[in-house]
Amino acid sequence: MSTANLLEALQKGNVLINFKHWLTEEPLNVNGTLVSKTTIKQQHDSHTIIVYDTDKEMWMDIRVSTITDWKVQ
């Protein structure tokens, strides 16, 4: 998975990210974006990305290693 491609997609709009909980491996998903009033600079080689959950209207962090797939909404 290319973190750089995911971050680029998040900067353009909504992305559905499927991932597993880092501890329990429970399947989870988030409809996230980086389009908001707050700008967060992120590096493509980081172990964690921060996304804005548009459903819950809050920021959350996701460990890159737990992401199983993603698609642009």
C-alpha cells in the first residue's frame, strides 16, 4: 500500500479506509478526509496517519500497518 497515494487522496476528499484495531485486530472502517478548517502536515513515511472522520466529526489516528485497503468515495 502506498501511504503517499492515500494521503494524496485524503487531501482531495473522502476516502473509505478499512483497517484492523491495532490490539484486537477487529475489522474497522472510517470515512475520512484531510479537507477541513485545520491543516495537518503528514509525512508519507510515518507509521501513523491522522484523518478527519466525517461520520463522527472528529480526528483520529490510524496505524499504517493496520490498513487493509482504501477507496475514494
